[in-house]
Amino acid sequence: MQLAAIVEALSLPSGHASVADIEVAGGYCSDLLSDVMGKAAAKSVWVTNQIHPNVVAVASLIDAAAVIIAGGVEPEAETLEKAQEVGIPLFATDLPAFEVVGRLYELGVRGTIRSV
């Protein structure tokens, strides 16, 4: 599935020009950074409530397709800057993480875990 379709379906802010070409392989939801580093598969959409710059570092490390910050919290300015710097699409939504994951599932996005 293309990230652009997810952005449209979830009414995420479309400030990222490059989302049209990004293929999403699955999804992962966790707020524990070490969990995401150890288990999230590449090209996953990562759903979290974390807002600090380490989110971008982890997303870059796992080669995430995008990060969706759920729950109506806004990412820190430094987080937004880092995301733009490294090219990680980062979105914020008022929807709770549970709702975001449910909607992703309805769109056909399935949970993915990195194979060891």
C-alpha cells in the first residue's frame, strides 16, 4: 500500500511531498523505543505517542515508512526538524493510537515483526 493512501484515509496533514512514492509493508505500534528497534520491520508505519527527537533516530534506524504520533500530542520542534533532515515522514493526529491502528488494519495494513 502507498503511504499517500494512508495519509488520505486518516486525514493526516499532507506536508510531505514525497509520500506518493513510499510503499508501506506493514505497521507497528509501541511507545517503547527498544521494542521498536528490536521488532519493527522495515517499511512499517510506526504508531506512537512519543514526541521527542529519539523517535526520528529509531525510525531512521529501522527504515520506517513513516511515523504517526497519535493521541493529540504535538511533536517537539526538534523532532520535526530532525524528521525533515533525514526524510522520515512524520504525522500527528488527534486520533488515539488504538483508533489509528484499527483504521490501518481496515485499510489492509497488517502488523509486521522483523525476522531475526
